[in-house]
Amino acid sequence: MKILKNELIYLATALMFFTRIPVPFAIPYSSEIMNQSQKYFAWVGLLVGLLNALILYGSVQLFNLEIGIVLMMIGSVLLTGAFHEDGFTDMCDSFGGGYGKEKILTIMKDSRVGAYGTIGIILLFALKFYSIQALGTIDLFQVLCIIVLAHTSSRFISGTMIYTHQYVTDIDVSKSKPLANKPLEGTALLTGFISVLIAFAFIPDWRLIFAFALAYLGKMYMGWYFKKHIGGYTGDCLGSVQQVCEVLFYLGTMIVWKFI
């Protein structure tokens, strides 16, 4: 019973950390609980993906595909509080406007959004919109499943950064966000990957393995880039990896559906 209670606390912590979905009970907080919650990051992605798919389906019935996608993107931002999008804009500003580790990390902690972040998020949203639109014109049901899979996979892939790269301590500790940055035992990765397998069950198309691989290659490149310039990753880096990998999954799906 105690083990089940602890796992519920870890899941609720991940849900509170990554979304604005209220948890109907008080939960304790500690750095250990935060680290243990990483095993459920992808499960949060599964839930967010399902809710996004539901919003898109309902919106398409009332309006059309294009308006449905916009409403879904709005719903996604409201559900997560633009948590990952904020990390992406911070990443664009810091690596675009900073030179050297100290300057990059200083800009990354600045709450203001600059030109690089603004341009980056506009282009990211445009890619997300047009890729989902292209997939939706092929088959609406399948694109709903792809959305679930993309949200789940991108969060799982982003979470693997904790295992493959070094966490970079923020210069200003007072502004540091709580972050799961210590690798757990291998079963934690397995727990997260189970949610990916569940998402794949919605659309058992073996070609989507290549879309997953493309998203993971994107993570590998971004990890290399982060390591080169700042020596590892930060929380904002993880958020940017999630956003980029989600879009890469959509683009990868377009490629495999077109050529395979």
C-alpha cells in the first residue's frame, strides 16, 4: 500500500509540474520526489496528447480542420501553461543572443522574450500547424492518434536527456526551477516507455518507428549542441527538446507516409 501511495505521489507531482490540471489532494514535495516523478513524464504526455486529440476532434465537428488545429494549440498551451514553449523561447534567446556559457545561461534566466525567441516560437507553431493540417487532410482519425503519440514520445525522448547528458547548474541558484536531474534505475525508463507503447497501440503502423527515430535524432543533435556550448542541459533545454521532437515526429510521419 505504501509503494502504491508513493507512486501516486510521483505521478501527481509530474502532473502538477507539467500541467495546470488540478490535483484534488495535497502532496508533499522534496527533491527526491521530484526526481522520482521523472518516470511519469511520458505518462503526462499521454494524457495531454489524449486531451489535445479530444479538443481537435470536437472542434473539427463544429468548425473545420484549420480552426480545430488552432483551438487545439490554444488548449495545449492552457493545459500546460506553455511550460515547454517557454523553455523553447528561452533556448532560442540564449543560444541566439549569447556567446559563451556564462552569457548563455544568464540570458536563459531572463524572463523577457527577445527577437530570437519570438521568431523561433512563431516558426515552430507554423511548422506544427501546417504539418498537422497536412496529416489531417489524409485521415482525421489517424492524425488524432499521431497527436497522442507525438506528445507521449517527445516527452519520453526529452526525459532521456537526464540519462545521456550532464545537468548544468544555473548561475543564479535563486532563480532555478525545481527539476528532476538525477538518473534513476533502468526501470524508470521502462515505466516511461510503456506509455509510448500504449500510444503506439492507438495506431499500430510500423512505419512510425522511423518518425520516432527522427525525433530521437533531433534530441541527439540538440544534446550535442547544448554540450558544446554550455556543457550539458538545463530545464529550458529539456522543454525545447520536447517541442522540437514533437514537431519532428509530425514531419517524420509525413515523410514515411509519403515515401514508404
